Amino acid sequence: MENVQNHACGILVQSFGPIERAVVIVDDRGRSTGKGIVEFASKPAARKAFERCSEGVFLLTTTPRPVIVEPLEQLDDEDGLPEKLAQKNPMYQKERETPPRFAQHGTFEYEYSQRWKSLDEMEKQQREQVEKNMKDAKDKLESEMEDAYHEHQANLLQLRRMEELHNQEMQKRKEMQLRQEEERRRREEEMMIRQHEMEEQMRRQREESYSRMGYIDPRERDMRMGGGGAMNMGDPYGSGGQKFPPLGGGGGIGYEANPGVPPATMSGSMMGSDMRTERFGQGGAGPVGGQGPRGMGPGTPAGYGRGREEYEGPNKKPRF
């Protein structure tokens, strides 16, 4: 209680109950003796404070030095013992027979009085020695407490530093995991982009090869053939109701023999040839090689005929 004043002492012990007075005892120099007196307003509050502080450890300041509580002896030093309250028994009458005096040297009274004084002096010396031993023990304990406190603070700082290092390590691991995850996503995106570019390049190469060979991409051809009804109506020789099949591969004419030539061109060329054959086939000289008109004889190769075999029309005059 060296650093505790009267008011602070009263405030610190108010948790046990209302108090009437709190005093810190000081020496003749005004320094605290480490002791104090607290008077509670009621006995239950005083009993509660005594029991709680005796069973537990009650601290007033930062220093881990507990409060030792002892019941205060109620000593009356003001009124004292008046004469009317004295018990006048035979012992009292015997003691009061001899008036106050100083013992003479060598007498019985003087000898035993000196022995009482010696006993009191020995008690005083022993008390002083006990107080000195207690003071040395307290100083030693306080020094050990200071050293232990500094060591405890150092351990706390070390633990706090280890926790900070652990947190930093965990943060670094999290950042590394995030970077690895980001790198993995970036590689996956690059792989998808490269795969898409390769597919696009392969598609372009396939289209270029189709264009060089005269073919059409099957997918594009399917898209174009979606309107095949209109194309068949525009080409009378390519309709499904045609009686005679197209020319075979022997003549070298047809879409199968010339895959690079469009069907419309082939239809036009074949129609012109048939018309010339039909015009000049009857009554005139035939083509070189003695081949007759197409579709008119049994030896005629398969081709696009202009009429039926049993039909014979009138002779036409050649036109130049």
C-alpha cells in the first residue's frame, strides 16, 4: 500500500460494501507503512471483505502484492476506564494497599522487576529481529518478483514475436497459394486460347484445301443444300422425274467426271450439245466417227435425251 492514499483505498474496497472511513497509516516522516484501517458501515460488509480477502488474493495495484486483512481490535484510547466502572474485588483491594513507589536496589521487588524488564527487552529485540528478517525476506521476494516480471515480459514479447512470425508465414503461404492458383488459371486460359487458335487454323486450312480442290466444306454444303427444292426447279435436267440417267464416265462428260465444274455449267453444255445433235442428226451428216444422235439407237451411250425413242418428229431444215 505504499502507492495508495486514503481516498484511493476507500474507492478500491467499496466493492465489498459501504465504508465509513479509510486511512493509510504513515510513520513520523509521512511515509506509508504499508498498513491501513478500513471501517465498514455494517458488520456483514466487513465480514464479507475479511472472508473474500482471506480465501482469495486481492490486489490493489499493479504490483502482485496481496492485501492481508486482519480484524481490528477496538481499543478505547479516549475515555479509558473510569473509577466507577472498576471491579473492587479482594484482589483489587490487595493491590491498592501499597501506594506507587520506586523499588530499592537489592530488594525482592527490584530483582524481579529487573527480570520483567529483561524479558520485555528480549521480546523487543526478537520482534526487531523478526521484523528485520521479514524485511530482508520481503526485499528478496520483491527482487525476485522484479526479475521474474522482466523475464515474464520478455517471454511475452518472444511469444508475441513468434505469433507475428507465424502469422507472416501463414500470410506468405496464402499469397503463394493465390499466386499458384492465378498462375494455374492463366495457364488454363492460355491453353484454351492456343487450342482455339489451333482449331481455327485447322478450319482455315481445311477451307483452303477444299477451295483448291474444288470441293465445298460439308457443313457449308449442307447449309447451302437446305434450299435444294428451288435449285432443282431451276434445273429441268436435274429433277427427280427425269427418265434417262446422266452420261456415264465413258464419255468424260458429267459432274462425276468433272467435280470442279458446277452442275449448272454442265447442264448448259449438255443441253447445247443435245440440241445440235437433234438438229443435225436427221437427214444430215452425223458427227465425226459415225456416231448417231444420242438416244436414237441401241448403241447410243447413256446421256441426256431430248425425246422418247418411239417418237419421230418431222425433218427440220438446217440453220446456219
